[in-house]
Amino acid sequence: MAENHGEVLIKKSNPKKIVIVAVCVAVVLVAAFVGIYYLVPPNSEHPQDISVVTNFSDGAYANYVIVSYDDAGAVKGRGILNNTITDGTYDGKACWVSIENYTFAYINGTVVNDLVTCYLDKSTYSNVQTSQQRYVNGELVYNETWGPDAADSFDDLSLFSNMTVIATDQSVSVPAGTFSTTEREGKVEADVTLTIWMNNAVPVWGEVKSNYTRDGQIICTYTLESYGS
């Protein structure tokens, strides 16, 4: 029987999905797809409100540090997410192209790489087409493309709009700096809660920090390392 090395939450571009990945010795098992999926100090020039951030521009980028934890709070693995935005078209439609490149290393030596390319309608920010490739220790284990009509497809904008706004003035410090943020919270699975802190100066969805918790225990975090345009 293969040894189970736990889970990591890897966000997928629009329709943002949390992929709860059970990593075994030689395989990645997708345990669930759940809709989700991001240096200016706090000041009056960047006031926060309850509107969802849509900060897209050609060449914009936001990079994150990912840490995954086991149920006892010990680190299971670490990784990075590099998210870049470019201008593009799909089937004649003007789009933003979001490219997310994940690299995640478990403490047992397993390395997972994800490349997610998503075309978003420029006028609505809704998903037009998304593709994802996943490699485990260099071996392709997942390769799929889907559009907005997929059974489990929906857009980030709807997800974030439907999350509960907890506060609009939370100061959050991450490697990229200290930000005044809007804090949102919502269930992304029956036993998994997402708390996300957003600032409108940060590209894409304004994500400064994200915590995923199960029964009150943090199981994964994303923190902003750098950004620009």
C-alpha cells in the first residue's frame, strides 16, 4: 500500500478551484475539486472597500509562498506560486490571460508542478477557457482543458462577492510588505474555510494572504512575496 503523505491546497485559476491533493509515493489523487481561486503600506491613498478587487493589466504579476501543514500543525511542505497576466484573445474575444505556475515540495521529497492557463473575459472576468497540467516528480499525471460550461465551473468574481466581509481595515504583514486589507471569509468545502485578505494595489484579485483551515486548524497558507506591473 502506498504511503499517504497528506494534502496540499493548490489553487486553480478561473474557475478557481481548490485541489485537495493526496500525494502518495508515485501518484497524485485529486480528492476533491471545490470552487474558490493573489509595496504599498496602509494609507489613505489606497482605501479599502467591500468591492472585489479586479486589478488586471498586461505584464502584472503576483508571487506567493505556499506552506502546507498536517493536522498537528507541523509543516508538510513548501512551495511557490508565480501568477502573471498578459493581454490575449480567445475565439475572437478580448481576454486577460492568467498564467499560474506552481512548484511545491513535500518533506518526503515529492515535487509537484502545476501550470494553469486561464482566459478571462475582459468585460466580465468570467472564465472562457482554462487548461491545467500537473507533473509529479517530472511525470505528467494530469492534463485537462475546460470551459465555462463544465459542471464544476464558476468564476472567481462570484466566489469572492459571495464571501462574508469580516473587516475592511485589517493590517497584514507579509514578505512583500504591510497592507491595509479587506478580510473575507467563506466555506470552500464542508470542513474547509478560506479566509483571504485583499488590497486593491495588488494585481489580479488583490490577494495579500490566504489561510485555509479545517475545524479551526490551519492546513495551508498563501502569502504575497512580490508583485508589480
